[in-house]
Amino acid sequence: MSLSSMGFINEAAKLRCDIRHSYSKTIYGDDDGMFDNLIMNYESIIPFEKPDMYFINNKTVIGIEHFQFDSYKAVKGGSEGIKTIKAIEREVSRIASTRDRSIKNIEITKPVETKMSFENYRNNLMNGLENHLKKLAIYKKRLYELFTDNNDIKICLYIVDETPLGNHFVSLKGKDILEPLLITEFQKRLFESREVDYVISCFTDEFNFKRLSFFHNTLDNHTNCLTEVFDTSRHIFVDYTYERISYVCG
């Protein structure tokens, strides 16, 4: 098995795991019962390549494509924040495999040179969306080549916010978790394209619990979501930016 094919399996496995272990599931419209079927039968998600996986809902084939983002500055090769964390994790693994076992604890500290911001969050989310909208024709073609029995082909985006502790806004009413489906620009662009049929978004709350939202891209559901989107003029973005990150090897 090639390393690339292992990556596809891992993406399908990640969605199965997120569905199985998510702390909460919010459904914004399930007109055709697809999400209910997916939640009940998540083990039937099949790894694939372009798109990353698919799921069969009755006679409809749902191609599912995954992308991730966070609220740190995007740089070549990924996110500044995630690259810092991964560099520390590699150092932890190296030390753990070679260190003197008589030393009980080793602390590794690295400065974080990037800041969280709503602008980063919105830009990274929208860039990820635009990049995948360009590839939808390829995904559908690949699935039509695989399924030749006149199956209906639909597309679902599986979007994961990888920001540690998630993203939040504070208003006079308290603190709210920020999620892609409640960003005005995202909702409008999604509905304009009409090429994405479903969206699954995965994000983390301040207790590090995974939460999932499911969205069927129809006019009624789009209209309902627009009534819940965040008013950034009245909300303050919560910045959990770390000055440094420390790991302890014990």
C-alpha cells in the first residue's frame, strides 16, 4: 500500500472517528435523510482519491472531500501555528526515543511567532473553499467513471477547523463557538456556487471537545443559517494566542 493511499484511508477514518466521538451534532436541514443515514452508518464511508471518500445514500453517491484550516497566518507549506506544534511533536518523538531513561522529565519550549485572528480564520476558510470549488468537476467525473448505473452524484465538503481550543466570539450575551457555517461570506459563496450539496464542519470548543455541524445546501436552509450568522461588528474575537508552547516528556 502506498503512502498516498494510506492518506486517503486516514481521511475517511478521521471522519468516521469524528462522527463516532463528537460531543455534539447539529443538523441544519436533513431534507433527504442523508445525514441521519450517514450518522447511523458511518462505517460505510469508503476511502477514495479525488474526492477523498464517498458514501452511498440509497441510490445517490455522495463524494466527500476534506480540507482543514485554522486561524493562524497561512504560509508556504501550511499554517504557522500548526507547523510550530508539529515541529515540537517531532522533537518530543526524537527525545523520547533516544533519551536517558534515568531522566524523568524533559520540557521542550518553543516560541510561537504567529497570532490568531478572525481575518486569518475567514481568509483561510474562504481560500480553502475556493480551491475546492475549482475541483468539483473532477470529483464528479471520477465518481461517474466508477458508478456507471446512472447513480445520482452529489458532493459534500468535510471542513475541519484545526485551531487548538477552537475559535470563539464574545458579545453581551456571552461566548459563542465560531463555526464555518455561520460565517456570512462562506454561506453566500456556498449558495452562489450551488455545486456543493452538503457540508460537514468539525470544530473544537474551549474544553477540546469535538463538535460537528451538518448542512444541506438548499434555499430554505441557507436562509435559516443567514439569520444565525455572526455579526462581527458586535462580537469580539477571542485570541488564545500562545507566547510559547511547552511539552513535557515524562
